[in-house]
Amino acid sequence: MSENYNLVIKNGHCYIDSKLIKKDIGILGDKIKKIGKIDQKDNKVYDATDKVVLPGIIDTQVHFREPGSTDAEDLESGSRAAVLGGVTSLFEMPNTNPPTANLIEFEKKLQAAKNRMHSNYAFYFGATPNNTEQLAQLKNVEGCCGVKLFAGSSTGNLLVDKEADIEKVISSSDRIVSIHSEDEDIIKLRKKFIKKGDVHSHPEWRNVECAMSSTRRVVKIAERFNKRIHVLHVTTKEEVDFLAMHKKNVSFETTPQHLTLYAPDCYDKLGTYAQMNPPLRTKDHYDRLWVAIKNNTVDVLGSDHAPHLKINKEKEYPNTPSGMPGVQTIFPVMIDHVNNGKLSLSQLMNLMCENPCKIFGIKNKGYIKENFDADLTVVDMNKEVTIKNEMIASKCGWTPFHNYKVKGFPVGTIVNGKLVMVDGKILIESKGKPLQF
Ligand code: DOR
């Protein structure tokens, strides 16, 4: 019997039911229609022989700077970088200018994304001390992944730092509240630890207690109101140990940077390019984050892609902005860690595919399954690449992983059934869609 598909992914080792199994995948429209042996006659074929085929990778934290700082990034350039790095879906942050903190700005962002994004997407709604009424009405808002609360100040002017306001946001939101967890009072108090011209002082300023104090506070609030929260970019061993005991209402993520770079080496080597919030810390924190990855305590990985132009990153610390790009490198860096035995492939799939879907309720993604969305990341596990600034599609044009060697690389990205990237080239101007929750 002849079968017709728009695309057949042939002979790949597909990640199905937590195992790699050699199968063909028949795609019709934007869905996986059949998994099995498929007659290739009359069908467009992508030959995935010797390749690993994974569910599309999800990056749960990126900043694409539109509106406001589109010289550093926009929705098109950021999502182009995403698919080049094997990412098929992402959550984008509201600390733009103006911030995405009311329904009008949210709708504008959704409209701006239409027909311009290469990957699928959802947007965070920014919390302020005064928009709790709107936070209570987000359940059915298309393309909204949750509420973002900055408990400590970072790039942009979104901030909810008073305990009573944090309570108001967490208790009133009808969506998960994801938190940038640093304590604003401690940030202010410890400014005296900033050493002009020396970025090594960044983690002294925004120290462990700064993160831990905020995390204790938000977890306590979530438990008191029996609400779900998600703590973003966790960086300290103290938070990891604390969060491991409070998982009922709380999930959390860390970043590939914090699993790959540590102080003081990162600041010696990268200077202010290594400056981010919360900061890169010493190796004991890095080691504990890895223990938490190994024992499955970490739920999700997000790149915290935060592009800033070189001209700003090269100012004198602390006049330099915090943040580094990462949406294009999150998957290559993490698949290299899989190849090096730091975590298993199924742990990576939990962190970047299955858990984001479970925690945030993304529909029809995260798995290679019949009738699920045809978002796939094809990987050559043996391909060795030295990451270079020149490869970076982000408008910022640099990466903290310049000259970093990885083994394992995405060679194909399929979004909504369309082959959008092959061997580092964008094939079609894809039309990413809002994620469904
Ligand atoms: O370092 C950071 N940069 N941390 C954040 O939370 C925000 C980000 C940005 O938008 O630049």
C-alpha cells in the first residue's frame, strides 16, 4: 500500500519510550502521522541514517529584546539562532522596553511574532506590583507560558521586590509564576562589594545569600498559598539542597553556563562577557549543580539567552550589562556533556523535552509519538565542532563558548513538519506557531 507524507525521516535512531530505536517517521502536515517502516516512494525523504532523532528541543528562557533593543536581537534573529542550534520551541521573556506587562503589549508581541519566528514560541507575562488583576486572567491567553517575576533587579525595569507584592503576584496568578530569585534588599546593601573594573567581584556583590534569601522567601509564599512556582537559573548549592526538600509546589531550572563555566576561571578568561545575573560561581556550586542533574533534582534547562552588544559588554565593570547569549549553544553544549558521560541522553530529554511539557502544560510536544506535533531535532552524535563567534546568528555576534570544542551537534531541525535547518543552513522561512497549553 503506498502511503503519502509531506516528509519522511528515514532510518534514524529515534528517541521513543526512553530508548533509541531505528524507525522511520512519516510526517503529514504538522503532525507525526506514522512511526514504523515507511515506503519512501513518492515521499520527500530526509536520510537520518547513523543520526539520532530527538523530540524537538525546548529552551524555556530566552530574551529577544523586541520591542526596545532590537539592535541586540529581535524575534526573527533570536529564533533563527534557536533553530540553528536545534531548538524548536522557546519561552521568551518580558523585560523588553516597554515591558510585556499588560494585555496590550502581550498582544502586540504575539502579532510581531506572527510569520517571523523560525521556532515555535510562547511569551512570559511580566509581573508588576500593580497588575495582579490581569495576572488572574491569563488562563486562556494564547501563547502565554506563565508569569515572570523579577524579585531582584536585572536588565530592564521589571521588579516586584516587596514581600507583600510578591505574595500578591503568587497568590493571584492563575498561571505558573517563574521567578528571577535574588533579594533586592541584599543587592542594594552589598553594592559596596562592587570593585570598579573587576568583574571578579560580581558574585561577591550578588552573593549566595542574595539568591538563597529570595528563594527561601518565594518557596515559603508558594507553600503558604499552595501555588506552583518555578525558580529560574538556580546557581548555588544552598538553593539546590533547599529546593530538593520543597518540590511539592516548586520546580526549578539551571543553565548550561552554570554547568560548564565557573569562577574564577570564567572571569579570568571572559572578563565582563561572563557577567550575568545570578552570577557564575565557584566550582563547588558547579559540582553540586551536576549532582542535582545526576540525581534528577533539576527539572528543566533554560539558556537565559540574554544578548548584549559587544560595545556595551566592553565598558568598565560595573557599567556593563549582565547576560550572555545561549539559545544557539544550549543544545550543542549539553549533548557534548552527554557524550562525555556527565548525564544520560534520557536525563537530557527529561530536562529539555518532557519536563517543560509536564511542568508548563505544553500540549502535543516533548515526545516522538503518533499524532504529536512534528518538531524534531536530528543529531550527529559524532560530529566534532569548535564553536566560534562567527557561527553565532544572534545579532550580538558573540558567545561565551568561543573556541569551545563539542562532540555531538544538531544537523537537522524540523519545526511543525518542515525541515527548517539542515547542516547549519536555514532552508525555509519557517512559520513558527504559538505553543498550546
Ligand atoms: O544576566 C541576566 N541578563 N539575567 C537576567 O535575568 C536578565 C538578563 C537580560 O535580560 O539581560
